[in-house]
Amino acid sequence: MCASTRPTLFLLPILFCLAAALPGAAQQSQLPDAPQPQTTPAPTPSPDDKSWGKTHILWIIPNYRADESSDVYHPLTHKEKFKVALSDSFDPSAFLVAGVFAGINMAQDQYPSFGQGAAGFGKYYGGAFADQAIGNFMTEAIFPIALHQDPRYFVKGSGGFWKRTGYAISREVVTRGDNGHDQFNASEIGGNAIAAGISNLYYPSADRTLSKTATRWGQQLALDTFFNVVKEFWPDVRHKVLRQ
């Protein structure tokens, strides 16, 4: 979702406090290494898993990219990658999330030429929804298929709090290839850059400068990094704090 990071930053202290209270959170970390697949074959959860708590952070934000499995790695097919992007983009809650971002951006008068009132909100909503849908398809389907990379976030799920946080942050620039090996996350970096460029087609002409396009790109990378941390600790919150 391409939008300012400020609307979501309020979640970070809450999540960190919950995660810090979990067993092992105080352990010290070294390097943010990736989780290692186990040797016992087992099916990897797919986008077809309809457990609402697993596919929605706080039961609201679409989260079809997160994979909590530590079993033998199974790459996604082209069809499955598109299914992840479709689910993240057109899940019923995605329309609500776009409305929240649209309302916040409108309250901040981020694009004055959009105006206010119902007509202005419609323009903000269209921009917010297009941002998140285009970004999802670029980073979860088109680029991963072209570059043979996996768009999923693989939850580490073990180790100290800082080690897991470092791992989550590192996944913005490191991803898993379809061959199972870590690679530079060109799908995330490049996909968001293209999405930011496409946004110039529907944002006001005054905001189509190189600097503002780069700002939107940087905001999206920061937002995705933040959500990597949220995805890492959401299973702990769901399983141990909320007993689900």
C-alpha cells in the first residue's frame, strides 16, 4: 500500500511491547539469518488458507504474503503468485484499508487539487486503492514471476526479539528465490519503484516530479519494512497473547 507511513506507526510500540513480553524476547541476537527449512516434508501453507487471523493482521489488514511454515520449501507457481496479489488487493478488508488511507491523506490535504467533500474523497480513495493494488501486483506477481523470486515473507518465529526484528528489516532487501536460495530483493525494490512511477498517471501534475515520485517510493519501502516487523511478531501475538 503506497501511502504515508504515519498512519501505521502507532501500531509499532504496541506490537513491540507485546512481542517483548513473549518467551525468549530478551535473548540477544547476532545476525538476522533466514529461517532454515526442516527435513521432514510437509505442505507449505498456500494463499488458499482461509484462517482469517493468519491472513489478516489485527483481523483487518490483508496479510496473504506471510508464510509461518518452517517445513520443506515449496516455490509458488505463477498462478499462485498472481493469487497472492489478487487476495491482497481485492480482499474485502482492502477496500476498507484504502478508505482509511484516503481519509487520512484528505485530512492532511496531501493533494490540494483533489479538493474536499465527497468528490475530493473519491479522488483520494481512487488514488489510495490504485496505489496498493498496483504495488501488490508489481511486487507479488509481475516482478517475482519475471525474476523467479518468491513474494512471501517467511516468518522466522524463533530467537531473540532484536534478532527477529533485524531479520524482518533485512527481508526488505533480501528475499528467497524460487530455487530456495536468498537473493537481492529486486522484486520489492524495483516493483515499488515502477509502481511509484505509474502513480504519476493519476496524481496531480504538481506531484509528478522526480523528487515526489522518489518520496512515494521511499515511503512505500519504509511502510513495507514496518509491516515485515509486524508480520514477524503477529503470530506470537495471535497464538500466545490472544490464545489463537
